[in-house]
Amino acid sequence: MNDLRPVPAADMHAPSPAPEAALVRAYVGLGANLGEPVAQLNGALAALAALPATRVAGVSSLYRSAPVGYLDQPDFYNAVAALDTALSPQALLAALLDIERRGGRERAFRNAPRTIDLDLLLYGAQTVSEPGLTVPHPRLGQRAFVVQPLAELAPQCVVPGAGEVRTLLAAVAAQPIERIGALQPPA
Ligand code: ADP
Ligand code: MG
């Protein structure tokens, strides 16, 4: 006999988090400066939207800035995405590194040009400190190309150990960065 009871909403979408799994608001920094940076960022955003048990809750404007560290390379393009996810911080980082790999990134040397860089900036109010994963991202507060888009998206979001994101803006105000448009939100 058919079972005609309604399907609980949490079971309707596959893959879906277990009903008891709470979604955590995480923030991911996206960066690119080689090839076609804007196309690569849009591709990475679409890949984030396709992650299991994860929804893109918002995306900042697109920003452009001059490179820091190794200066002889093209301008950087950056944005920040807000995710609601049931993935653990470790699983989310693994997914980000996988998207980077598929995006063709090669790590030649520190601060080298890259086709796509995805950083786990924040994972709710949690801190993580283990080999290969530090959350909040250790250099979050030092970089205008992270602080600016994050403050645009979530000015009152709290960075564990540092306070509200908007209070970090002053420290990076001297770094030139330009808001140049929007990424293409994934369909
Ligand atoms: P950066 O983004 O600071 O320029 P990389 O992307 O080259 O540096 O750093 C890559 C490594 O940093 C990854 O292999 C990853 O294990 C480690 N890492 C530690 N914490 C994080 C984090 N919060 N987000 C992204 N990568 C991280
Ligand atoms: Mg990175």
C-alpha cells in the first residue's frame, strides 16, 4: 500500500543534511588574478552553490586590488560568499581545496599568482586550530580584499577574538581597493 504521508521538508532535497544537523553560517573568501579572474570567480561561486548540504546565502560585490607581497603580477579580484552549511569546517575546507584544484590552481611559491584561491574565513563563532586548518583565517583582519567585502556583506558579524567585522575596516583603510561590480549569482 502506498504511503501518502507528507514528506518532511528536510527530506525533500538530496543530498540534504540530516534533519538534526544545524546549518552554520560560514564565510568564504574568493580570489583570482590569472587567466580570466572574473570568469573563474563566477565558476567558483557556482561550485560553492553545488556543494552538498550547503546553500549560498549571499555574495559581496566584486573588488579589485593591487597585489601585496610579490608585486610583479596582475591585479587581484576578490569577493566573499556567505554559506549556510551542514559540512564540518574540515569537510568544507577539503571542498574548497578541491574546487581550487579543479580551477587549475598551482602553488608555485608563497603569494604567487593563482587562478583561484578559496579561504575559509569564518565558520560560525567557532575557532579551529589544527594542522592545515585555522579558523578564523589567520590573516583575515590584515587584508582589505577580505575585510572590505566581508564588512559589506556582514558588518556586524563577529570575528572570534577580534570583534565585529566593521571594526576591522580602519586597520586596512590605507590599502587601495576598488569595488568594480558584481559576480554572477549561481542560478
Ligand atoms: P593564502 O590563501 O593564505 O594565500 P594558501 O591558499 O596557499 O595561502 O594556503 C593554503 C593552505 O592553507 C591550505 O593547504 C590549507 O591547508 C591551509 N589553511 C589553513 N587554514 C585555512 C583556512 N581557514 N582557509 C584556507 N586554507 C587554510
Ligand atoms: Mg588560500
